Amino acid sequence: MERGNLGPIGPVGRLTLGGGGLGQLWGETSRGECVATLRAAADAGIDLIDLAPRYGEGEAEEVLGEAFDGRLPEGLRVTSKCLLGDTPPERIEARLRESITDSLGRMRLERLDVFFLHSNVVPDTHPMRAHPDAATRMTPYSHFVETVRPAFETFVREGLIGAWGLTGIGYPDTIVTLLGEDPAPAVVQCIANPLDSPGSLKLHVFTGPGDTLGTSEYSPIEIIQPGILAICGLLYAWVAKNCPSQRPIAFLFGGMALANAKLGAVHGFAGPAGGMFEAPHGCLCGRFLPYVLEMNLRALESRDSDSPALPRFREVASWLTDDASASAAAGVDWIQQTCEEFAVPRLREYGATADDLPELVEKAVRRPPGHGAARGAAAAAGPGALIEHG
């Protein structure tokens, strides 16, 4: 295992285990399988486990408690988080302390190595504060500086936590500002991928006068990004089918590509489907993609013909088809044809039947926001749309 220095925590392996799967966010499994996975990871040299109460409403932390019963393997470090949001300042310290105490209870531990703010620190007056999830996912900069950071430092002095850190997928300038202040976060969790994109987790908009990517909510690179990543996912699915020796890495990268393509409903359906039918995530995303796009396109055309998303659909279609006059529907057809050419398996090839689809839709819609929950037209279309296309 290659190792790197993680601030005051010291050397840790470059591979860590996240708690989303342990909390069954990506599909249902058993507590026993999750416990066995965690123990196997530790035995294989994983020495940093990243958890949060939001990962299965405490389930991931319960798994760690059951796996080790308060006696962690030597060198194993554990993190947790608190989704503070816009909690009133007078309640912030108590809310954070309660979160730490509850997490430690579930994990059967006395101390966290790192405690992260799970919400995004944002400028007090930025337009992103109007986002519908602002109250739960955004903490104003002034509240962080005046109340949250002092509370974190108190918890370090008390020995409840070893260090504190930030979620780094919010407004970039604010994260950079906080890194330059004293005390600075020991760790910032950032998303790293070839397009430097947080995918569907993005909350901020581009508004700076020097922004070379554009000043609209979706910059030019982001308009084409879903298509690029979706095609990458389909290519990996083809590799997985035709090159058996490369299948594991193809499944991995195919899922990663599609999960970061801003395809909320696609990812939302593919997550629980993978748990129900033991199907590769990348292949599922590739198969769901054209149908979700078709449903969303229909909804936009019938409900909001002036939506700025419609020109983006047409622009992507022109790139995909190499036809400047291509319609949005032609782009969806191109993706569908690509699925057929690459022989991306349909749901029924993994053993799914029409009787399974209501359960799949219910699980997809029920997933927590920010974890690929299926919303809007694609989810509202329900089992009928999926049955129609097999």
C-alpha cells in the first residue's frame, strides 16, 4: 500500500474505505456483508475509514462498532461528519457536540481522528444561498468563522477529536480563503477526476467577472461534460463485455465516469438496481441513460418550452451526431443506438422482471439528496416507462 502524509494525522494509505456502501446508500446488502467488508479492508492495509451519520442514518457507524467492538486494529483511523447546514449560531456548538457524541456511541469509540463539517461553507450573500437545499447543505462563512471553527478547536482541546476538516465541494473561493486563515482545517475532502467536477453534488454557480468558463449556471465545459462522461461509461461497458481480463477495472471506471456525469436519476436508479440484481453500476448507468434523458426531454418540452436546458440538449445532440441541425431527440437516439452497438445488457438480462420495477422506483426516489436520488420527470414516469423499454 502506498502511503502519504495526511496533515497532523500522519502517514495513511492512499486508498481509504468510504462509508456510503457500508450504510447501504448504493444498494441494499446485509449487515454481515458490510462488517466482513470492513474487516477485510483493514486486513488488506486500509487504515482510514471515512464515515458519517448520513451514511444510512447511522448504519455505517454501527457497522464499524460491530466490526471492532471498540478495539480498532492498530493504526486504523476513523473520521465522521456533521451536516450542520444553516443552524442558528446559538445552537451550533451543542449540535456539533451531540453529533460527535452520537457517532462515538454508534462506533463504540472515545475519540474521532478527524471530524468534518459535512455541509458546505459558502459566502454569506452569494446567490447560491437561494438553492432549495441551502438550509441543510450550506453553512454561512460568518457562522463558520465566529462559531463553528471555535467549537472545533474546543473539541480538539477536550480530546473528543484529533483534528477537524471541511467538505471541499462547495464554493471554491471560500475553501481557499479558509485554508489561508488561522486556524486552518487540517484536512479538506475534495473531488478529483479528469474534469475536476463534483457532478450532481455541485451547488455553486459561476459569477466571477474573470471566470473563463462562462458566467451562466452551467459553463460551456459543463454542458458537454455529461455527454463525455456518459460515452466514457458506455465505452467501459463495451470493454467489460468483450475483454474479460479487463472487466473489473472497466466496471470500476465505467461506474465512476457515469456517477460524475450530473445524471441524478440515472445514478439514482442504477444504485438500488445494482443491489437488487447484482449488475455492474457502469452498465446499468449506460442502459438507464437514454430513457432518463427521453423522459426529462418530454417533460421540458411539455411543461417549460422556454427552459434553458433545451438548447443545451440540442447543442449536445449536435456534438454527438456531428450534425449542427440535430434535434434534442436525435441526441437521445444516438445514445440509445450506442448502447445497442456496445451490447449494453438490459435489466431483464440480469434477471429483473416487471414485478421488480415498482420496488426499484420506490428505492430510487427514497435515496437521500446528494446521493443520486431519482427526482423529477424520470422518476415520475415510474415503472411504466421502464417496462416499455425492457
